[in-house]
Amino acid sequence: MKRITLRLKHAPSLRIDARDLLPARLAELSAVEIGRMALWHGSEPINVGDLFAVEIADEATLDVPQLRFEGDMQRFDRLGSRMEAGHLVIEGNAGDFLGAQMSAGTIVVEGHCGSFTACELSGGRVEIHGNTGDFAGAALPGDMDGMRGGTLVIHGHAGARLCDRMRRGTTVLFGSAGPFVASRMVAGTIAVAGSVGEHPAYGMRRGSLLLLDSAWPATQRFAENASDIDVFWRLLVPTLAREGGAFAMLSRAQPPRRLRGDVSVQGKGEILLAG
């Protein structure tokens, strides 16, 4: 399979819509054809070759096409948007809407990301080694459903409204989350190793929010529940343990404290307090 490397020559003066730079699509093109592709630079088009040095290599060890960006990509939005196959690596920061509406493949960002990371993700895996902005794993403005599948892993911190309107999938956060984490959540699993901001699980209807290091705030929106979750817990622990870090220390033999709610919206979601 091909490994395509785009090495940034210089940072653009305006933001770039990079939704067309997908591994599977570029794997069908030559270096010259990639260089002639046009991207939107504000309201004007600009060729990929004016921004990047393009290199293509055939790698027998690769099972899927790989696209690698070298340089600070924080002014490039929608990287990996609607991605359906391949492996995307960003050796630096990325802009907004990374992996938006992605359905398959893998994205790895070695730096930080902007807002709306992995919004409406339905499949595949997005891994951020730094921090991400607001609305990660959430719904796009005006849409009803957020993350619908796949896995989102954030090794740093997340901003406000993490996984707002989440419907399916798994999000693992090693750092802290901003206010309104898991707001209006419908289903899925969110695991947070650090602290959470104000109003966690606001309007939660279903789904699971696991907190390792957070004291649950005094609220009447959630009530203590002693139902047996042993089977669910034994399935969840090894899934999270594969991500390592604090999640590898969870014990199958010690189920967490459990709260149910948000009762203000007749919700049946659960908060799991493992600390």
C-alpha cells in the first residue's frame, strides 16, 4: 500500500478546508496530481503543491493506505472528515472538525486539536495525544445526534460539552473534561480519568459515564442505585484496560458506586464512580 507524506512548507495565512485530503482518495493519485488538487483558502482556491511537499512510497508492510502530515496543521480544518478507510497521522496540531462524520479507519494526532473533534463519529478510531477543544464527539450545529459509534481516545484534556448528544460508541479521556460533559447523552460509554467541570451529564437520558477521580457534585438530578452491574462491569473493565494508564488499574472484582438519572428528564443513564 502507499504511504503519502505531505510536508508543510509554510503555514497558510487563512484557514484551509482540508476535507478532500483523505488516505484512500490520495492513494489513487500520483504526486503531481496531488499537488494540483485545489483546497479552499478562505474564499480563494490554493493548490496542495503550494502548501506541501508531496512524497509517495510503496510500503509492503501497510495493509491500508497511509496519509501523514508533517508540520503544524492547526489552520487546517476537517482533516479526515467523512473518512471511510485508511490511516491518517498528523505529526503536530490539527484544526477544527477533525474526523467529523468519519465512519471507518484510524486517525492519530500527536499534538492538540480544535473544536468539534470526531463530531458525529460513526466508526473507526480517533486518538489525540494532546488536548481537544469544545464539542468533541458531539453533534454538529443543528443536528440531533452526536457520536454514533467508533472510539475516541484523548490523552490530554477536553473542553466543554464533551460527547453532547452522544448516541453510541466509546470515549476515553485521560485528562479532565470541561463543563457539561455527557450532556443530553442518549447512549454509549464515556470514561474520564481526571476531573469534570460543572453540570456533568446534564439532561442525560441513557448511557454510562465512568469517573475515576471526580467527586460527584451535590445534585438532585441523580439518585443512588444499588442494582447489580457485575456483568456489565466485567465486560467494560478489559475494554478500558487496553487503553492503559489509569484505566489499566480498574478491578473487575470491585464494581463502582452507581447513580441513575437525569431524573429531571426521566433519564435512565448511569454515573459510575470508581474512585
